[in-house]
Amino acid sequence: MKILVAVKRVIDYNVQIRVKEDGTGVVTDNVKMSTNPPDDNAVEEAVKIKEAGKAKEIVAVTVGEDKAQETVRKALAVGADRGIHVKVEGTIEPLAVSKVLQKIVDKEKPDLVFMGKQAIDDDCNQTGQMLAALLNWPQATFASKIEVKDKSLEVTREVDEGLETIEVNIPAIVTCDLRLNEPRYASLPNIMKAKKKPIEQINASDLGVDTGQRIQQIKVEEPPKRKAGIKVANVEELVQKLKNEAKVI
């Protein structure tokens, strides 16, 4: 079994996001970047499946500018066997990413495609679903548990009502939730070994994919600051304020 894992380079989740003064976007210059957290879970799950003897190869793929290759190197240090970097300059939308990944899937012929449930920068939660539609493959989104069977996967999904367990045939697309596993840290020896693992570089234009933007971003603004809360002396005062001031009861 071959597993393709898609990873994305985003602003590190510990960084305080700042909006540019002209409102054209967020500040990314001299800002710490890292792999999208749910993508780390996707890589970890693929490595665990390989360690269990149920997969023979893991291929990490990213779509983005030159520096996006860092996310592939991290995946290689954690346990991926080789990487693919599809070079695109500027912002790329989920539909274009899905079309690029479709071309990579056609080329690599994986049995499974893993990725994070969504990216923490745009929160679109669209790429996995779009890729499944383009490939006409079954999909299992928001996966919090995965069990590999002979020719299928049993996936526990996190839904609004709680947990849902489904079974999908392989090949399939799986988007991974943060509660799926605990991603491991890359050790220094493995980081050094990852530098010797191959990363294939491909220009998105060579794949025949139109990566032009279809959504026009008008302006980016910070959310309004929340007003300070108040303290109440007792339950009676709380109920009175909820009823007469907030009017929620």
C-alpha cells in the first residue's frame, strides 16, 4: 500500500496574527512558519500504518513557494520516504490545490491520500472534499480513529452530534482531526537523514493546472475588541442581569 500525505506551510499556531496596515492581508515577513497542525496528524497516522506493516511507502507532497519545501523535509524526518514539491508562487486556493493533487495522484497511484481536516490559515476545509470529487473516490473527513482492513478503512469521524463510524473502500481520501493521534517530534539524527531523502520538484504550470485566483479578497480587518466582562455578587444578580440586560432568559 502506498500513502500520499499532503502538507501545507502556514503561520505557526503560537504566533499572534497581525493585519497589515493597508488591510491587504496578514503580516508574514519574519514570522515563524510551520506545518499545518492537522497535517502533522496525517503524517503521523501514515507513519503508524507503515510501522504496523500495512503500508510500504509514504510520499509527502506540498504545494507552494520555495520555502514550502520545509514542510516536506519535516515529514521526511518523521518517517515519510520521499517528497514532492509542486512550486506555485503567491496564494493558491483550495480548488487549485485539489487539481494539483489530482495530477499527483494520477502520477503516483497511491492507495490512500491523507491530509489535515483544514488549514489554520484560511480554515476553508475544502481541499479533501474537492479532491475526492475530482477523483471520484470515497472520502472520510474529520477522522479521529482509523483502522485499516483488507480493502477498506473503518473510520471514526467527529461530527456535531458526537462520533460516527463509517467504512470506506480503498482507494480513499481521509482528512485527519487533531484528536487522531499525538504527532512525534523529529529527532536530530532523523532530521539529518531527511536531508538525503529525495524531493521531486514540479512546476504547477507543467501539470496543466490553472492556479489563478477565483476569489477576490477586498479587505482584511481585525475582529472588534470584546468589551470587558463584569462580576456579580451572587446567583440572583446573575439571573437578573441575564434576564433584564442581556435578555437571554
